[in-house]
Amino acid sequence: MDVAKWFLGLADFWQALIRAIIWVLFIFAPVPIFIWWERRLLSWMQDRIGPNRVGNITWSTRSKYVPGFLKGKKWKLFGLAQPVADGIKSFTKEDLAPSTSDKFVYFLAPALAVFPAFAIGAVIPWSAWRSLTPVANVDIGVLYILAISSLGVYGVVLAGYASNNKYSLMGGLRASAQLISYELSMGMSLGAIALGSGSLRPTDMLAAQEQPLYGVIPFLQNWYAFTPFGFVAMVVFFICMVAETNRAPFDLPEAESELVAGYNTEYSTKKWVMFMMGEYVNMFIFGSVIMTVFLGGYNLLPVNWDYLAHQNWPGAGICEFIARLQYWLGFGVFFIKGFAVITAYIWVRATLPRLRYDQLMSFGWRWLLPLATCNLIVVALWLVSTKLAGDKSNSGVIGIALGWAAVVIAMLVLYVIYRQIRKNQAGDGKLEPRQVTLVDPNAASTQGAG
Amino acid sequence: MNDIQITPELILFCGLAGIAALASLGVVLFQNAVRSALCLVLNFFVLAILYFTLNAQMLGITQIVVYTGAIMVLFLFVIMLLNLGSARLLEEKWDIKKPLGAVFGIALATLIGSQMLPGFLSRTHVNPLSDYGTPQALGRTIFTEYAVPFECISVLLLVGIVGSILLAKRKI
């Protein structure tokens, strides 16, 4: 622990700088892998092959510069070099900017799009080493995440404005409406957890999740995803997270079938790369937020290895070893879980079609926000009732059981209502009410000829 | 005045204050409305960081959430939708209001300065309390000492929200 002592002996400024650099490298390095993984996984889900050629090396059989054991060998990289090739291409292409654009704002927008993606990570603990992570363990942790993520809208809106292109502007305006709408539900869902854990610090939330499950099962961890209110909050947060990162099915700001490419239509080369990089870093960062707040952060499994190691049973040694491993490899676990969240993003993208604009708004305001608000009220009532119930041993378990029962019943009721609505609509033949009058094709052809 | 020590805090403050001052100058001096709005965003953001340096975390983060993240987005939204056109159309002709405004502005600045500056001039370094701006401390104060004003403000906000819905949606 001499290294930790030396590190904590440094001036605050140097400590913060070192932490920030390590963390930025940590979230920056996997971005090409994410891009490759998204393309490969999407193509696999869509019955395509995807990029699998770039990086394959076939060594010469004749050249004298190739050592003997390599001659004629084929190395396959599964297209892993594709992001590198894309990067080189993007950075060496001619840099075009529309002549009528507002140049200063036009160049500022990509930078503003990247800034919040990196800045949000400052409060997220990515391993068990408290001297190194998080970058700043501030009292306002979760509020900081919400505040900085609310700055993400500037990059998109200014890009849309500065491009001097109607489609871009529409993409930017859509983005601002969408991001502002879904921020509220996101704040509400995080607020439920803040109430539950009694702190806004992500580290305190993590510590609360390392407590015994439901207060009674000491060898399991109480991840908030396992509690009824935490589960609801997690679902709400996941939906809002997808909307905040402008990913499908919430990718209206860059709907290619409606807006060419949305807010980034006029951007090419490095500036476009900045937008893409911001998007992927944002995905990973929001993934790390959902991991930290709901899914136990850098713990791979919801098991209290430390507790098991101190029990008197044959597996104690193994458990102690795993606990040590967990301590030292926390960052790797964090990365693996982040990868899993990215995979969930890609899966959602491959599965769901894009929402229509009115569907997006009504879903955000009329379903998600009330759900998150109800959840917040339920957590508050829960806290009050547990305080009134006092220290009775199994009141927590009964509460959890009742909570889960309530969640299941609510889901069943919603499903029945949904089925009934669908049935009624199908009976009326009004599955998709629209105010569009279709033109008679014959009349159109004669008009066109005339 | 000679015994001011150059501390890292002072350097940080000077940098931030300089950026804030330049940004607020930019708000009034830029011809382009979007750039003015952007300068205001920068000013609010730097102001929030200044609050952070004074340990007023909650105030700073509220500044970012409310002003930088919500109100200024709305400003930009409106400016973009209005599409103001060239700045020359907006230039006002000479008016008695201009010198009058300048006189009143200087008077106000002098008044505030005369009250504030004497207290500040002798200060060479900030000495903020470590936990007075945390959400815990603020929440405790709001919900105990200032519970009634807080509830009054929330009722006022509710009235505002209901009123705006009523204006936006004539037929309910």
C-alpha cells in the first residue's frame, strides 16, 4: 500500500490530474472496440457478415524479409482493424464546411458534444481503489451527472443551427425537445435511489448495495436492481439513457429516412468523428452510471465474498481468493459490465423500430414520467413505513415481498389493459390513426403527365 | 495591498473570473444573437465553477441544471426559431434612453461597489466553510427553518405551471 500512500501524499491538483488522465484513457481506449462490436453484432443479428476483412494478413511465401515460420501463414483479425482504418480515412479526408455556416459555432459544436460525455465520468467509481477513483467524490454526485448530461443538448442543437441546413436544424430542435423531456424521468428514477440509499454520492450508493440482500441474506449483495423500486427505476433509467444518447429507437435527431442524417448532415471527417466518439463515450458512461447505481458497480456477481471468506466452512479459502481477485480486477469487471450494457444498446437497436415523434413525446411525458414519479413516492412511503415499523426483524422481507407482488400485479394489469386496447383498435380497423389523405394513383399519373 | 500571496486558489479564481468577465462582455458586444447567448451560457457555467470553489456545491450544480441546462437551451431554441436576420436591422437610433441608461447603470455600479468593495479589499484569500453548501446542510435548513417560505414558493411554482398549461392549451 506504499503506492497508495505516496499517491495520497501528492498535492490535490496532481492527484486529480492523474485520476482524470487514467479515467479518460480507460473510457477512451475501448471506443474502437465498441464500434467494431456494434457493427459485427448488428450484422450478425441482421443475417449479414459485417466488416471482417480489414487487418487480415497473408504473409508472403517468397519475400526474404518474412521469417520462415510465417511464410504463407494467414492471420485473421475478424475486422478488428476496421475502426482504425475508418479513423485514418476520416482524418485524411478533405475537410469540408458549408460556406454559409456560422463558422465559429460550427466548429464549436463537435467539441461541445464530446465534453459532457467525458465530464460525467468524474464521479463514477470504476474500481475498489478509493485513492484512485472516482476522480472527485463529491456530495452532489448524482446531481452532477444530471447537470452535465443536460449540457449534452448544446452540441446537437448548435450543430443543427450552425450547419445552415433545414434538416440539420430540425434534427437539432428534435434533439433538444427529446433530451429535455427524458432528462426529467431520468432525474426522478435516480432520485428514487438517492432516497433509498440516503445519499447522492455514487460511492455511498455502491456501499449500500454491498449490504446483505434485503437486510437478511448476508452472503448476497443488495443490488438495487433486486429491490422492487430499484427495478422499476432501473427500467425507467435504461429507457431514458437510450433516449439521452440518441440511440435507436430514440434516434430521431439523426433519423436518416426523414432528415438525411439529422444534426450532423453537414459534418464530415474529424468533426463527424468527434460526434461519433462523443456518442460512444456517452453510451459507455451512461452504462457505467446504470452499473454503479443499480447493478453493483465493479462487483461481478452479487455475492459478498468477504462474508463467505470469514465463515467457517471448506470454501472459505477460495472465497478469500475471489475477494482479493475482485479487489484487484475491479476495473476489468467494470469494463466487462460496460461491454454488456453496450451489447444491450445494440440489441435494442437491432430489435425495435424508431418511434414516431408524437409517440416519443407521449411515451416520455405520459408514461415514463408518471411511472418514475410514482416510484419516487412509493420509495418515500416505504422509508416512512419502515421507520414506523421500527426494528422488527422481518419487516424488511415482508416489505420486499409485498413490493415485488405490487410490481408484478401492476405489470399484469398494464399488460391486460394494453391487450384490450390493441384488441379494440384492431376491431375498429384503426390501428394507426393518421390524418393523411392518400392521393388516387390514377389521378396523380394523369396530373403528372399534364 | 502589497501582501497578496500568489496561491493556486488565487490563480484559479483569476482565471475563472477573467473568463466570466469576458463572457459577460461578449453577451452585450456580439452582433450575433446566438453568440451572445453562447457567451451567457459560458458565463453561467463559469459562475457555477466559482460557486464550487467556494464549497457551495448545491448552489453551483443548481446553477448548471437550471440556467445552463434548461433556461439557456430555451433561449437558444427561441433565437433559432425566430431567425433574427442581420444585426443591422436591430440597431437602435440615438435615443435619450441610452445616456440615461448609462448614467443609471454607473450609479448602480457605484452604489453596489461602495457597499461591497471595502469589505473585499482587505481580503487576500477565501476561507469558505467546508460543509455549508452541501445538499445535506441545505436540505436540513430548507425543511426546518425555512419550511413555510419553501412551501409558499412551491405553491407559486405550481400556479405558474398550471397557468402556462392553461395558456398553451385553451381547450381542456
